[in-house]
Amino acid sequence: MDLAYLRTHPEHLPTFLTHQRIRETPVSGGVCAASRLTLDDGASIFAKTWPSDPAPDGMFVAEAAGLAWLRSAGAVPVPEVLVALPSLLAMEWVQPGEPTRRAAEEFGRGLAGLHRSGADAFGAAMPGWIGPLPLDSTLTSGRWGPWFAERRLLPFVKTSADRGALSGDDVTLISQIIKTLEGYDESEPPSRIHGDLWPGNVLWAADGRAWLVDPAAQGGHRETDLATLALFGGTPFLDVILGAYQEVWPLAAGWRSRVPLHQLHLLLVHTAAFGGGYRGAVRAAADAVSLS
């Protein structure tokens, strides 16, 4: 199987893998099992599967659609999807490299362009996933605050509480934040966002650019992407990224004070998916929101 054959017959990739007709090298893939596949013409592709069978319904198809949607903006490098099957996703291989200031500047400007390309509504055209969890992507044309409260905070508070990852006091505090969002005054239209933009989903590549990978692509608030870039130690050259971004599309006044609010969604995803180890981060963000 070479790249030309794969483009014509993507449905055959699982058969070639089952019969070990393709060289396969395991690589890091987050919650999925991932590998680098080397085809007969020497081309490499990145493939991932769910560790158990079957894969969550619609997960890879949704990710493929999100990658294509982000890529279509032509603003930030996004891998080309080659195979999108219910049990497998494969895309072009991007050779990892090192972060640089120049790449960060280009990424910041590109991210502003991506966000500015816009979305028709908050949410997405099909049911989504974020990490191992389903994501309510029901399209909503109303205000951002109630949508963020109902679709991005409330479901993950409930799941986190059900699994004992949050205390009763935590849930009470976050519930109060959710209530305040009902009247949140936010006039920006939906942006085209990555939706899961923690630092691990920025791939610093050998070609001197920063690529977007593993999205939960959706119409959302652009500040959400920027806020989550600061999580878990922060992406390299974050100040450079933000500075370049603001040169293209300045953020609204007070955006720094809203960072914990936007981070709260992804932190709650982590308590919902992975447990109480992330409770402290959730509580710190919620406390910061309540004091702002």
C-alpha cells in the first residue's frame, strides 16, 4: 500500500494492518492507541484507534470533520485527514520539532485568523467528543453565556460529582457561577475554535511551524482557546503567541480576568474523565471566577 492507493481506497487500511502488511511503530496518542505507519513508498502517516473494541460511536468521524473544518480556514497548519472510519483515524504525519519564537509568532497570528473565520453558531454540526467523553454540540444561536453554562460546564460538573471527583462545596460554588452566566453580557459572535487547546494539542513541528491536532472543533468563544493554552504549565512562548494574536485581532477589555472562567470547562472535563486528581485545579479556577 502506498499513499496514492490509500487515498483511493482508505477503507482497506484496517485490512492491511490486520495482516501486518504495513510497518507500524507505536507513538504517543493520549487516550487513544497511536502509531506511525510507513507505507511502501516510504510515506509516513499517523493513525490512531480506540484501545478497546468497539470505539465510541462517531468519535473518529467527528474528529475528522473537525480537522477538515479547521483546515479549511487556511489560517493554521492542520494535518490532512486520509482515513476516517468508525474504528480508525489516519492523517498525514507531522515530524515533531522544537518550539521557536518565530513559530510562536506565526501561530499567534494564524490562530487569530482561524478564530476570525467564524462559525454559524455555538456548537457543531454533529455530536462531538472531548478526550474520552461525549460533547453536546447542539447548535445554538443565542448568547454565549447561557450556552457555555448549559453545554460546557453543567454536564461535566454532574459527571465529576457522580464519580466523587468534586466535593459538595465545589459543586455549590460552580453552580453559582453557572447561574451568573445566564445574565452574562457577551456580544462577540461565535469564533471557529479548536475547543481542546491545552498545550499538548499544539504540535511544534520540524518544519518550523506549530500545528493544531486532536481538536474538539466547534463554534465557541475565542478566549476559550487562548485561556486553555495556559493550562498545565502553559505552552512555550505563550506571551509571544498572545502578543502576535492581539496584533491581528485585539481581545476585549478585561480578557485576562476571564481566563479562569474559560479554563473551567476543560478542567471539569478532566475531573469528569480522570477523577479527583484535578479537583484542586478546578477549585482554584472556580475560586478565581467567584472573586473576579
